Amino acid sequence: MRQALLLAAVVAGLGMGEIRAAHAQVIDPEWQATQAAMKADEQRQCRHMTLTRKFQCQEQLQETYKAKGLVPGTMPYVRRRFGGESVQGLDQEIRSINRTYGQVRRLNGYEHPLPGELTADMQQGNVSYLSKLIEEKGGMPPLLPFGNR
């Protein structure tokens, strides 16, 4: 009897985790297409290599895509996507990203994002780099909610 209850509790717990993970996602079609292109490039350029060389090849490809501004959560991405925005537009974008924090997943070392999924780390990177871009344009970054001191 105790084993049956324990098994039921474990199964119920697993089911709840799947439900939470299933609805807590933000998928970006542009990022999904970039990931598909990266995977195709990896398969084409890195396929006949030893394991070490394959990892180096994959890292080089990722750096190439980052430098082009195609990877969310990086400064080149923020510059490419939002560089032409006004300070007010950048502030609005930060507010928009902040509204999605409840929907994005914070992944641990064992989880992998779905194709095109924006993670909490990517969103935090975007907000950080948007704040830097606001500073570069002579605006004030959004104030942190620490209260008056």
C-alpha cells in the first residue's frame, strides 16, 4: 500500500513538472530559424572531425552567428535588432521583456531549450545590453526597484 502511494505521488509530481514546462515557454521564430541554420552548418562543416575538433568547429560556428547578431542575449543581437530605436523605444522593449519573465524557463545543466525557445538567461542578457545601449545613447537606464536611500 505504501509503495502504491509513493508511486502515485512520484507519477503525479512528474506530470505536474511536465505541465509547468509545457506552458512556460517563449518561442521566437527568428531564433528557431537561426538554430536550424546553425545545425545545418554544423552538419555540413563539422561532420568528419574527431570529437575535439568537432567541438571547436561548433564553437567557431556559434561565435560566427553571435558576431552577426543572430543569437539572443548578446550585445551584437541587441545592436542589430534594436540599435535604431530611441531611448523611449528601448525602455519600452525592456518593459516588454520584463513582462515575459513569468513565461520563460530558467534551465539547469540537465535541461535543453526547445528549438527557438528564449530562456531566462537570454532575456536577462537582452535587458542588460538594452540598458547599456540606453546609456550609450545618453539616456538613463531603468531604475532598479530598491526604494529610496
